[in-house]
Amino acid sequence: MIEPSIFVAGSLLFVFWAYGLVSFVLDVKNKFVPAVRQYRANREEAEEEAKRREEREERERQLL
């Protein structure tokens, strides 16, 4: 049978391990996922703006 002090120590280590795992998952969900979404949205917006600018410049060249 397992000695009670080893069981308690193992249980305590498991609790801290589980807490760290949950904290990591919540950090990824609440910090990194929104940051990646914001980065992608800004990049897409910049690409659309560059495309609009290119089209506008092309129309100006055609008018001249």
C-alpha cells in the first residue's frame, strides 16, 4: 500500500500541475487568441487598403 505522506505529496503536486495547465489554457484563450485575431484583421485591412489605393492610382493613370 502507498504511504500516506507520499500520497499527500503526490496529490499536492498534481493540484499545482493541474492549476498550471488550466492557467496556461486560459492565458492562451484570453490573451494569445485575441492578439492573433487582431493581427490577422489588421493585416487583411492593410491588404484591402493597398488594393483600393492601387485601383485608385490605376484609374488616375487612365484618366491622364
